[in-house]
Amino acid sequence: MAILEVDGLKVYFHTRNGVVKAVDDVSFSVDSGETLAIVGESGSGKSVTCYSLLDLLPKPPAKIEGGTALFNGKDLLTCSAAEMRQHRCNDIAVIFQDPMTSLNPYLTIGEQLIEPLIYHPNKDQVKSRPEAKSKAVALLDEVGIIDPEVRFDCYPHEFSGGMRQRVMIAMALITEPKLLICDEPTTALDVTIQAQILELIKKLQESRNVAVIFISHDLGVVAGIADKVLVMCDGTVREAGDTDSIFYNTQNDYTKKLLAAIPEGAKTLPNRATGNESLVEVNNLKTYFKNQLNTSKDSDKRFIKAVDGISLTITRGEILGLVGESGSGKSTLGRSILQLAPTTSGSVKFAGETLTGLTPNQLVPWRRKMQMIFQDPYASLNPRMTVFETLSEPLLYHGIANKHNIASQVRQLMDDVGLSQAQVRKYPHEFSGGQRQRIAIGRAIATKPEFIIADEPVSALDVTIQAQILDLILDLVERHNLTMMFISHDLSVVRYISDRVVIMNKGVIVEQGETEALWDSPKQAYTKDLLAAIPRADPRSERARINNR
């Protein structure tokens, strides 16, 4: 019997520029103990569909124009504010995409966990603080938090991304809801942590007989956990059915496009590295940070060894993939190579010249030759600068262009990264995530650098946009004769783009080698775990993998 039945749901946004049909005649149902995956790109209407059920949309501009959403026979769309609060507190819970922005930084994890039990109890739930704490600690243990008694009194910033997401799952389950909505809960997580979270959700769902709606842009992620799949695009349902039918008997072209966008297979372009000419040489590099939380006299505890004695060489013309989980030291190594982070010891050479020890002024000439593409373009682009100003700044600063030819060079950069020249006077917030990343790439190639470090440039993008950005990077590397270090936690992405791969863990290199050789015959257990955690668009194999863990 269906616990939730949505029929003909229509949600429109009334804006200054007209009416946007965010959700247009969407219907689906979910049974107790069943998982429905709603899949589509950003802007397809996935999240709006689910948020409208819980009255979480701003009104105006949002307005529910039609349809019904029966939860245990009661229409959620006609509930009063008091009834909706009861549903949100006791019956339906949400796990949001970014736990760091969802958790209150001023309250301990424990206080946030017990809040619904203390302040919004129903007749079947505990009411006293000791009872609530006991239940919260037990649930933290159930979701895999080590030392739950101690962690109960910690703050969100003291947890890793994966641990914060586990806390969000515990928070969602503490009132024992009948329906759990998971809004892209693994998008920005490492593949190993992502696999753990997916398996945890599946396990908890089965043990508690909870209905789950799992929102994602990646069909590979939902392959092993979904019973049914709903594919959305532009506010409408393009395809719906049981998981095996969607994957093995795909009918809709849009669904086929989502499946084709999942990166798999080896790099198709040849390795451009010729000879043994080294462009970047890193020798015994160490980057330590003081551990403010530990005052021990033991030097091993007083310092966080983000990069601990790494040596590697990047040959001119190659794309080196750098892989590891969050906290492995990947980004710190990249920043240390570019001298954006202070190094403790060791050396970095670029084109035979030593960079370590140079002053900021002495590094200026080298900045033109070495650039970085950051993970989050929205954070790395100045919101007060137009695209024209963003792209012209490095050109003017390094004397590459002047006021007479700057416009033509900016237009050329727009063409290079696949953006319309007509958008050059817009600001970052007026672009999509994929377009902002193209702007960041344009800024990086503006100075015609020899070497670029791309730090997780596609980790938070839709799979279709991710595929476009990866192909753009490969094209630019070829056309501009670039050398690149590509940092990622996703081995599928790295395999698609890299000639050689270095695996990092806890500040050291665990394994390295030619991409296909390492892929086919990994030597270290850590590398094997990373490979095994990659989600595959094959429901049968994914279900078997989850069941065997």
C-alpha cells in the first residue's frame, strides 16, 4: 500500500520575468519500505517537487497550482501550518545536500539531535532529557559514529563531511519517520564515504521499514539502492518505472543522455608528454599545520602533517591525476606546489627554477605560468565583478593586454570556454554552476600558462555538465599545450582524463603509475578500496556489492 501518492502536482514560480513551470503535472507513489529515486539535472524540478510536499518553498514566488499529495490518505497540500509542523516533526524527515549549512554551528550535535524529542514530542516518543540523550547516543552508534557518548557533545565543525552527513541521517531518523527524503546527500562526498552513506541509508531503511525518496543527478549513484526511478527534466516526468527497466530497457533519449554522461573508460586522447622533460619537480615536500586543539609536547600530535615528505615529477605535456579521500592532503599539495600555502620543508622546482623560499614579489613572474582552477567557482569568483572584469584582470595585471585590445582577447576567451560573448557583462550569480566553472577555466587559461592545477573542478556538478567540463579541459589542454595536475576523489573521472595517477592518503603517496596499469592491477589495499567504491550504472552488480559488504 502506498504511503505517499502524488498526482498531477504543479508548482509554478511567478517572477518578474514571467511564470516558471518548475513542476508541471508530476505523479508518482511510494510504498512503505520502498525507495524511489528522482533523477535529473539541476533545474529539472527534483527538489522543488519534494519541498513543495512539506511547504518548504517561499510563497511567493512559488505557488502550488494543482494536484494532490496524499500521505496516509491526508492531502499534504491542504494541511494547516500546525498539521504540517506535526508531519515535519514526526512523519516525514529530510536529509539535505550540505550538512554543514544544515547544522547549527552554535549548538552541539547532541542538542540538535534531541531537540525534536524534547520540544516537539508526540505521545509515543520520550520527553525527558536523559531519555532523549540515551536514544540519540544509540542512534549515533547505529549510523556509525565512533565514541557516540563523546561525540554527542561535539560541534559540527569537529566532524568530517562524511560524519556530518551521518549525523544528519541520525537527526532525520530520531523521530522514527515513515518517509525519508534524501536530497543529494552524497554529491560532494568521497566515493568511499558515498558508498558507506548509501549502504547505511539502505540498511536503516530495511530495518525500520521507512519509505525513501532519493534525489540525485547521477543514475550511477542510485543504481544499487532504488526500487523505482523517476526521471525528470524541465519540470516534467520523462520516464518512470522499476530500476531494472530504466537501466536495461531505457526508452527516453534524456535518460540515455544521463547514462551516457557517467564517466567510464580510459582517456581517448594520447599522452602528449614527450621524452623525460620535467616541468614540475617536488622533492621531499612537507607542509605542516599547528594543531590548535592539541597542546601535547609530542611533535607528532602538535602538528597536522597535511603533506608529509612527498616527492614526484610532472613531465611537460602530461595530465597527472592526484586521487585520495578528503583530508588526504591533495589540495594542500596542489597549493604548496603553487606556493599558495607555506611549506615546512622540501623544495618545488618549476622549469628547473626553485620556487620554495621566494618572496611574494619574486613569485609574481611565475604566477603567469602557473594557474589554478578551484573546486567551487561561486566562491572563487568575485561576485562584484562581471565576467569581462574577471577575465580582463589577469590579462591587464600581467601586461598581456592593454585597453585597446582587451575586449577582443576577452571575447576570444569566451569562445575558448564555450560561453556566449553576449554574456560578458553578466555577474557570476547570473550563471549556472557549469557556466561559472567555464568562467573560472577561462580565467585560468587567460595568461597562457604552462601548468594548471585543477582542484576537484567537477565534483559538485551534474553528470552531464561534468562530462562537458571534462571534454572542455581535454580540448584546452590539447589546443594550448598545457601540463596539468587534476585533483579528484573520483577515480572514474581521473581515469577519463589522466595519463598517470598518484594516490594519496594521510599526507603521503600510497601508489602511483600509468593510469590503465594502475586501474587494471592496483597494488595497495587503499587503491583497491577506492576502485571498489565507484558507483556503476548497473543495478544488479551494485545490489550484489551492497549485499556483500
